[in-house]
Amino acid sequence: MSFQKVVVAGGGVLGSQIAYQSAYCGKDVTIWLRSEGSITRTKPKLDQLKKDYEAAIKLMDSDEGKLEANWCRGLAIDESWDCEKALKRSENAYNNIKLELDLAKAVKDADIIIESMAELTDEKIEFYKKLAPLMDEKTVLVTNSSTLLPSTFAKYTGRANKYLSLHFANHIWKQNLVEVMAQDQTDSKYFDEVMQFGKEIGMIPVPVLKEKSGYLLNSLLVPFLMCGMDLVANGVSDPESVDKAWKLGTAAPRGPFEIIDVVGITTAHNIVQQYLKVPSIINPILKKMMMPYNFKKIDAMLQKYIDEGKLGRATGQGFYKY
């Protein structure tokens, strides 16, 4: 089965990217948003994605663009590279994505629904409870959650056999990784169909064979970002110096604070909040696993940026100005 009608629930950093990339690959895409305010915040993201896609496509058509560092695998989806065809794909994607506030209308006849909402357990559960009676029998439901396990939510979906995780990396048109992870009740048929869907939208899908918080990518990334934030929150150094140490010492293109600005400071804050909510009896185990990070200081540091409206690259300022 090929999924053609795609619904993305949430128009945040990754939600908007998933929607745009799916539309770029010819899918019929709707973004469900919970309020008029959400529409106001999502439209500029789509405007920027159109600019980003067009810039990337034009770069790929140059001699410089042929270099591996500038080649976007998620955009080169045709048998042979054609700049004009790719630009037309982007134009069509931008013009054809639908924004919808009515959940029932948004999900009617959907082949796949991709939940891409904030990393807040209670909010996800509330959403799934509202969604469950509205879905068609055929609809497969996936979560783009980066840290929360699908088994936490399966019983609320009304279709545990058709529910699993589909996690994207940021800048998906270039970093076109997607991690596919089942939970115990997922039917292997739908796991295979979601793997195929990943290929159809220009991604390289990798299977996660055991349910694991953080999948593959974030199991590596989250401790790295926590360590960087802990250094600054405890006054050991400043964001720019921490980033320089990492980039110069490893030849990596970005340091932890540059990554956080791209992902969004609110997302980082939500993840820290999850660690703060761990019962005190488990904290010693948590500290052993995560090293002795001062989550309260990290939380306070991030909250200050949020209070000042410095949410990262998407707002023009986070740890850096853009």
C-alpha cells in the first residue's frame, strides 16, 4: 500500500518540514493545527522552507553544489537530477499544502497521520483520545516523538496494531534520515508500509529493532546537548566557547548550542522538564545514566531565553542572533 493522503498534526519545526517534504514528493498533505495562532506561526515556517528548498536546489545545480556537503539527498528524488523539475516540485508543494483547524475534516480519508506535537506526555494523550474516534479504519498512525516511547500512547490510539514511531532528523531535505520504531502491538505489515513511505518521501529509513527512548540518533544526541548546557548553566564556560571546543576538536559542523538553536529552545526545555519530573527515588539511577547534570540550572537557563522570546533560529535569536 502506498500512502498518498498525509496528515501532519502540528506545524512546528519538524512538523512543517515533514509536511513540505511529503508535498515535494507528490503527496496530498494537510497540516492540522489547534488554533488560529498556530496558523500564524506555521505560515512563516512554510514561507521559509520554500526559500530554503529553492536555495538548496539552485546550489545543487552549481559546481559547488555537486560537493557532498552541499548535496541534498532528499531533494534528488528523480532518476536524474533536473533543477527546473525540482523547483517546480517545491512550488507545487508550497501551493498545495492545506492548513486545517477542524480535526475531523483534516483526518478524513487519511492514509497516514504523523503526530508531530510538543514532547509533553499529557498533551499527546489528550490529542490521541480526540483523534481515535475520528480516524478511518485504513489509517496508519505514527508519532514523530524524539524521546517518548510509542508504547506509552498505544492504548489511547484505538489502533495499537497500526501505531508506531517515525522520527525525522532536522533539515530533513538534506539530513534525510528517518527512524522507524515499532511497539509490542505493532503489526509488522504496517511497520513495512511505514518503512516504504519513508523511501517514497525521499528519506533513508533505518529500523529500530527494540523500543528505545531516543531511538538511535537522540540516544547519542541528547546526552551530548545536556553536557554542553550543563557546562554553561554551571558557569564553566559560555555557549560560543563550548561550540568552538567541539567544532575545532572534532571537525563537526555545529556545536551543541548551534544545534539547540536549530531544534528550538522550547524543545530542549521540554526534554529537560521530562528529567525533572522523574521521581526522586529514581534520581540516583538517572544521574548515573546521564552523568551529574544540574537539570534545575539547565531548566532555569532555558526558561530565561524562553521568557525573553529567544526561541532559536526560527525566531531570529536564541543562543545566537540570526
